[in-house]
Amino acid sequence: MRTLLATLVVGVGVGTAFAEKPTSTGHVSDAGKYSVVFPAKPTKVDADKAVATASGNVTVITSKYESGNVVYSVTYTDYPESFKEVSPTRLLDGVVNGMKGTDGDLRATESFDVEGGAGRSVTILAGENVVRAKLYLQGRRLYLVQVSGKRDATNGKTADDFLASFHLAK
């Protein structure tokens, strides 16, 4: 009887461990016109929030997955027509400076081409926290794909795969 009980306990424990193991989940946002592969099912999908700016309110739409000390997220927003005159470089510089804030340290930045716009990869350190992000500016739409959290949690294959999996829809 003890052997049967021990076998059941081990079986339940192993089954629970397998049930809780995160698995990759592809996410396609038809409205956002992008796809990405989260490390597991997103905890928030296409949640929108109005944000006040000097040029009026903009709607920011976010999908994200949180796990322990790390957050994987994709956010996009459409800038108003008044931003049409702002150069892509200036707009991306402004977003990166806003992400960095007053206490962040921009450690790495690299520009890349995006069809119909511009892109930038950045790494920002702020104390124990790190933000690794890719920004895609296509027309007046800005996409922010980021992994943020404690230093150890934002590095590695899972974070690399998430950032690399983002694709704009054609």
C-alpha cells in the first residue's frame, strides 16, 4: 500500500511539473498587424490604454507575459497626424530617452531598416533592472517589443528567441 501511495504521489508531482512547464505560444495581432512568439500564453492580450501626450491622447495597446522577474511585451501605438513631420530618428530618440528616464544607462543601441520606416535595438540598465527592446517605426505606428526585469532574467535564449520572433504583417 505504501508503494502504491508513493507511486501516486510521485506521479501527481511529475504530472504537475509537466503541466506547469511554460510552452511557446505564437500570438498574432490582426489589429496590430504583427506576430510574435511568447515563452508561454500571454497573460494580457491586446489591452488598450489611453495615454496623454503633448499632442493629445494616444491609445497604447499591449500584449504581455509575466514570469517571476521578467516581463515580455509588445506594445504598439499610432501617433497622430501631427507627428508626420517628425523624423523617424528624432521620434525613436525621444522614445528611447523616455524609456531610459533620468536614472537609466543606455548600454547598447543599433539602428536597423524597417519597411516603410526605421528600427532600433536598445539595452538599458537601471540599477538591478535591464530592458532589452526593439523599436519598429512603420509610418506613424510604433511597435515596442521588450524584455524587462532583473539582469539574469532578461538575458539568454528565451529572451533572444522572443525578441527575434517579432514580425510585421505584410
